[in-house]
Amino acid sequence: MEEGIIKRLVTSIKCGVCGQGYEVDDIDVLGHREDLWFLRAFCSACHTQCLMAAVVKESAQPEVITSDFTEAELDKFRKMGRLTADEMLDMHNFLKGFDGDFSRVFSQR
Ligand SMILES: [Zn+2]
């Protein structure tokens, strides 16, 4: 999976604050573990930064999960490289099944 493809998926998401659509240039790929990607989007209209997680499976329709992550939460994600595979799977399942504060946006084709 290429970063450019991930970025294009995220452009289907709109800023949660002002509704402006993200451009490819507004999106940074922070990293990924297997098919779980972490991204940062910067709204060019209202200058709000949004951190988001995306679960992207090549065989299924990509699913993008957005959230207003705090910087502390982002730090946790940054340290995910030290997690074991089992812990990664737990995080993955958590993100896939979590319907609380996350809003799910299915990519437009
Ligand atoms: Zn905005």
C-alpha cells in the first residue's frame, strides 16, 4: 500500500471543524503498522490539525477512522513500534470496533 493512495483516501474526509475538504498536500502520513495507518491532516481553511487512524485492507473497502487525538495519544501511537504483534492486534481491533467518539467515513470511489 502506497502513501499516495492513503492520502487520496483521506481527501474524502472533511474537516470536522469547518467542513473544508482536505487536499493531498494537507495530509502527512505519520506511519503505519501493517494495515493500520496514522495520519495528520491540516485544514487549510481554519488551520485545525486533525489526527486520524485508517484501517486499510487491500482486499476490502478501505475504512478511515478519524478522531481528535490529543498529542499525548499521538505519542502513544508513535511508540507503537515497540508493541508486540498481539498488542498491535488489540489496538487494531479496538479501532475497528470502537464507535464512541470516532466517526467513520467510508472512502468514496
Ligand atoms: Zn477546517
